[in-house]
Amino acid sequence: MLRQLAFALMLGGGLALAPHVIAQTSLDQATQPTEEPSILPAGEGQEEVFYACTACHSTAIIRRSRFSEARWDELMTWMTEVHGMAPLEGDERRLIVTYLAQHFGPAQTRPGARNPFLN
């Protein structure tokens, strides 16, 4: 009985919050600019990356990531297995992983470059 009451309270609380969650989602969508492939660096694979990735998330997560080619490839498998992404295989997968590694690989530091936040 107590378990059923707790479940009912959780469910009721969730329903009470639903309008807020829906309103926040609508607000987020309204304030975010519509993305297009050109938000990503130009290059072979730009459109393939854009359309494959934005089916599930914005490009922001891509643009702030810095992974090696091997790690990008591992992420494709992880997203397929854990998040239900449509499997990428063959030439399409190689094109996407290569593009991601080329444009969003580990940060390169220039010789003589200094961090402006350090003295």
C-alpha cells in the first residue's frame, strides 16, 4: 500500500510538472537558432555529419568535443548500442569519423603559443 501511495505521489508530481517541462522545451526551441550544415567546418563529410548527428542532438556537443579518430569511432558504436542510433557502416562511417577527427580532433597547440589565462 505504501509503495502504491509513493508511486501515485511521484506520478502525480510528474504530471504537475509536465506543463512546466513542455513550456521550457518550447522556450528552448524558440530561443535556439535553427542549425544548418554550414554551422560545421566546410569539408568532405560536413553534410553527412550534420544529418547523422542532428537526428539526435544539436551540433553544440560535436563542436565542443576534441577526440581522436579512434575515440570518434568508438563513440559511433556506443551511440548505436546505447542510444539506438542507426548503425553507420562502411564508407559512410569512415567519412563521418574522418571528418570528425579532422575538424574536432584533439586540440593542437602552436609552438610558442601561450595560455592567456596563465602568467
